[in-house]
Amino acid sequence: MDRSQRTAAELDPPFAGLVYAEDRVALRWPLVVLGAVLPGVLAAACVAGVAIGRDALWGVAAPAFVLCSLGFGVMLQRNWPTGVRIADGELQIGAVRSTAAGRRTPRATRQNRALFACPLAGVRSLRVATDPATVQRLKRAPEFFTLSNRWGKPRTMTACRLGVLSAPFMRAALVIELDGGWGRFPRTRPAWFFPNEFGRPFRVLVPGEESLTWVVPTRHPERLRAALSASNGRQSPGPEPR
């Protein structure tokens, strides 16, 4: 159902009284350790190895530092700004704390640095997913393909789903179903990838594609469920999507 098909009575959404805020929702400890702490330790080991003349120490630490920084360090950077805000009749996900987020045009690999917004009148449903099988599906199923939770891309991935902000090591997520025509999506630029597979193009362009299902991690699923249940006393969060 799009905006033009909504009646006046339907413009009073079941989540009208909902207020919720959570910042840095993707920063679970494994991502922080592997993306920031471990590279810092390896960098210190490189410096120490050079200072004391231990070639074996810096010879091992240097390539490990590069691999960690290019892998988990990049993923930490991509997911660092992700947050969620629900207040004043509007839901926002992405870089909710940044005043510049609404003006950014990031590559599809960095959509978390932009801002996604939708009036609550256009939100069909809000669900908190914590079941491991459901969370795994949100991270791996083709309809949720995103570049927020992977450094490269699956071979079958032809577009990055905009609004799907799944993160590495995510254990719980807010799943948002929108009615067509209500969500405000940022502009994004396509990203180049190098498949490195014989018989395929040397590089492929992966564009962003708007999704009516938004996914954003949460580190406090029970608190979020309580907020959904209490919103106006009208609607419970219900069963998890499968």
C-alpha cells in the first residue's frame, strides 16, 4: 500500500507514541576487539620489533596488522555510526547522530554513514529478531544482501539493499517493514568489486537498491521490545519474522 492509498484513519499509526534511541548499535565486543584493539596491539608489536631489532616479531606483526586493518578495521569503520532513533512521529536509522548524514552521498559500501528516515505513518510493522536462525537469515539471505556486514560480496550479489544495515557479529535486529512511497532513502554511489574469478569481468559495479524491509542491529533487544509493547498500549511486537 503506498501513500496515496492510505485513508485518514490509517494515518494514526500503531507506533505513534513510540520513543526510542540507541547509538552505536553495531559495536559488539568481537568487532571492536578485532577491528580496533587487535590492530593496535599488532602496530605496537611492529614498533617494538623494529626498536629492539627483532625481525621475526615485526615480520609477523606487520602483515597481520595489514590484514586486520583491511578486514575487520574496515568493517568497524563502516558500522561505527549506525544507530536508530524513533521520536516525533519519525523513525531514523543510519548515522542518526551526524548533522551531515542527510547531505552525504556515500558509496553503497558505506550506506551506514547516511541517514534513512520514514514517518511512523508509513511503517507497516516493527519486529525485534533474536532467534539465531532468523538473525542468520537476515545476514545471509539474498533478499537482504548488503555490504554493511561483509568486506567483499557474494558472487550472486548484483545490488546492495539500501536500508539493510546488518552488522558483523549481530545477534539481534530491529526489522522494519515499510509501505511503498514513505521511506526517505539517501543517494548512494555504486561500488566497484573485483570478482577474481576466471571467465568473469575483471570488475563489476554494484549499485544500491531501495528495500522496503529495513534491518538495523540492536544491543538491547529486550529494552526495544518493551518500548514497542508500551507504545500507545496498542500493539505488541508479536512473533519474530521467519
